[in-house]
Amino acid sequence: MCVRFSALSIVFPAVECSDNLFAQRNGVIHSPDFPNSYPKSSDCLYRIELEEGFFITLQFEDSFDIEDHPEVTCPYDYIKITAGVKEFGPFCGERSPGRIETRSNIIHILFHSDNSGENRGWKLSYTAIGDPCPLLEPPPNGRIDPSQATYTFKDQVVITCNTGYNVLKDGVESESFQVECMKDGMWSNKVPVCQIADCKAPPRLEHGFATFSSPDNLTTFQSGIQYSCQQPFYQMMPNVSGTYTCNAKGFWQSPELGRRLPTCQPVCGKPRFSRSLLARISRGGHAQRGMSPWIAMLHRNGRPFCGGSLIGNRWIVTAAHCLHEELELEDPVPRSSSIISPSSFTIILGKHRTQRRDDTEQHMQAGAIFVHPSYKPATFEHDIALVALSEEARLNDYVMPICFPDSVLPKDTMVIVSGWGKQFLKRLPEALMEIEIPLTDHALCKEAYAKLQKVITDDMICAGEKQGGKDACSGDSGGPMVTLNNRTGEWQLIGTVSWGDGCGLNDRYGVYSNVLLALPWIKEVTGVDY
Ligand code: ARG
């Protein structure tokens, strides 16, 4: 028997049809050669093997034809299905088994044919589905994708929040969250919460403040805030509205600056007490309180020794020669060690009277000294220096910085020079003095000083009247020479008192360091740019 069987299989080799594994959730299986007649003497095994939790349903097509016998059940050819412990079939004949719900995840289909008969065979399609999970409600302000009436085993859904809300799960915020329907018909996780984006307390703005648009100080999505600067001594830069809105990502955002903050910059050159035309000084005289709020007194060993001007809220521009141990022109080239120590002098702002206390004064310490890199002590070229204050000046009606110059001024432009320097009687004045004088033609000034073998370089500006009289003098050095910019209405710093031959002599002029020329250096060192 064994021998005959093997001999037969050599003659009629059975088709290879037992290596069929189906691992997909859907598929189509049919007898070999379907719809042509299936081969003889074959044992075909088809396996559908899916993960536990799936239930496989078979659907046989109506076209079904397996060799039959009128009395005996499927003695020759048949199809038999095992589903775990359950068995379906054997099936044969021309009636399709139709639909079989196996409730199993592993199915073996055995198809046997003997050595005779001509039949077309069978074809089925199968699907696998798991148990449904409970209805899933989207969280408030969120949604579930994809949206379906029911979800079954292996279905995954993504929970996303509406714009301005974030998924919050176990204290962690994220863009979205995924849950999966598991084999036991339960969801892998609870539906997370959609939490509104929160911009939190707005970052603080130096010399400014934020006000909330909502009465209850909301910082959440779509809330608004308004930044303002401490008026009238600080102004917003750049000149923007200062309105910020909390965006969907939880950041304060402005239409002009995005996530960047504006800055509050000191207002310069606009004194509260301004000079009226009537009060203009003609002969020179005492200044009015608060009309030169940028002036600084440099004080050392109990007396004023130089002037300076406030720029920004923590820098003083003065003359380089003011910061040397010896102030004499004849000094040899000083080494850096001859620069006075920042702790050896005091800067007094809000000052008016020379020797007596003012209610408005602010005493400051110098943090550092920067002398112009091209300063030449022997010739007073680039006689300009910067002093960093160790703390910010408190800006008020008596303390306000001066603006930078913006263009070269023509000769005869009237400028104001102020200081606590010596008067002709070689006495210190009671209080701050000021003079109004015209700028001198550069060539004329050069010529006047050529007689004294003194060189007027391009970094120097001269001012004064030909007949003399009004001039700065010893002790005024470093102090401001200013003019009113009619276009902007702001006072700007043109020069700093530097040197001269005597004081107020005729055909001599006061010499000042040109601030416009030093401006790139000043801006670079101080970072001030208003
Ligand atoms: N070098 C002098 C000082 O130490 C200032 C001189 C100004 N003189 C003049 N005639 N403008 O104060």
C-alpha cells in the first residue's frame, strides 16, 4: 500500500499547496486553479493566524463545487475547517457553506481531493474583527480622529485639542495623544484633558510695566496685555503699540515684534524747564535749575574739578584730560596708570549750586573709565572719555540725558556751554553758569592758534566771539556744549569743553572735542542708541 501510494505520487505529483499562511486581517483563499478544476490527490492546508483578540469570519462564494456522493457524506473530496476546539465541515457538493463566524483567531482549512473527478472547487474571502471598545467622547475643546461610530480591537484614535489648547496627560503637555482599543474591549488609556494655553505672567520690562486687558488678569490663550514705559522719562523703542496677545503656543506675541519685547529708553534732551527765548543768556550768567538736567559735576577731594554730560541712564561723557592725575598741558604722555581711579571721584547729577547741597542731587560712583583710543594728551586730540556709572541714574525733572548730535553744524550756530568753572575773578561761581556763543569757522580758529604753535585738528570744534569775553574756563572741562535741534525739539551734545588759551581772550576761541566724530566709538562702548 505504501509502495503503491508513493509510486502513484510519482506518476501524478500532487500540487504543492500546504504552505499557505495568511496573517492579514482580510484575504481571499481559493482551491488551486479555481475556477478551473482542482488537481487530484491533493491535501491543501490553508492557515489563517492572527493575533489573539481577532475573530475570523469566512464567507464562501456561491460558486462552490466539490465532488460529492448521494448517500455518504463527502467520501472523496472535502473541505474541513478547524477553529480552535471547534470544527466546521466537512463540506462538499454544490451548496456553498456561506458565512461562518468562527469566533477564533486561528483557522486551519484543509482541502482534500482524491484521484478522480473534475470539479471547479471553491473560493472564500475572510475578515477578522475584534470586540468593540466603549464609546469614546472627545474631551471638551478637543476632537478624536478618525471619527467612527464604533471602534474595535487594534483601532487607534488620536486625540487632538483645538487651537489654543494642549493635550494634558499625567501632568505632561503635548500636541496629541493616541489610544488603542485592546483585545479585552478596553481602551489602552483614558481620554486626556484639553488644557488652555497659558502665557503665564508677562516678562518684566525694565523701566516699563504691563497692564492686563482683562479685569481678572487672564494670561491664557487670546488674553491681552499692554506694555508701557515709565513716562515721561522713558519711551518705548522701537516706537510700537506695546500690545501683546497670548498665542496658541502659549507665548506673548506682538504684531510688530513677535515674541521680542520692546525696550524703554531714556528720553533725552527735552527738559521740563525749557529755555524761553526771553530768558536767553546774552552776557552769560547763572543757569536756571533744571534747564541743563544732563550736566554732571565731577567731584574730588571736596571740590568740583570737571563737568560731564549724562547719556542714557548710566554713562557720562567728559574730557579725557579730566581723568588724568595731572591736568597740565605740558604733561609728558601719560601712561594708563596715570588715569585716576574710578573710586577716587564722585559724579553728582541733579546739581545746581557749586559748593552747597541741592535737594535734587544724586551722587554716583564711577564703575569704569574709557578714554578715547586716539586721545593724545600732548595735543588734546580726541580729548573725550566715557565714565560708566556703577548704578543707574534716577531720571526726573532735574536728571535727564542729552541727545546725540546728528549732523555737522554750520559756523555761527549758537551753542550753550555750561559749567562750574572759574570766573574771571578766578573765583568759583555760586551756581552753574552758562554762556551762549557762536561756533567758530574751523579755518579761522586754526589760524588764530597757529600763532601760538597750537594745532586745531578735525576732532576739535571752536566756539566764541572774536572779541572774546564769553568762554569756558578752568574747571569747565568735560562739560557740555549743546544746541537745540529745531527739527526734533531736542537738545543735543555738540562738544565737550577741552582747552583754550587763557579764558575769554580776544581772537582766541574755546576748543571743544567734536562729539559727532566720536559718536561711533561712544555708541560702541556705551550701547546707548536712542
Ligand atoms: N582745560 C580746562 C579745564 O581743565 C578747560 C579750558 C577751557 N578753556 C577755554 N578757554 N575755553 O577746565
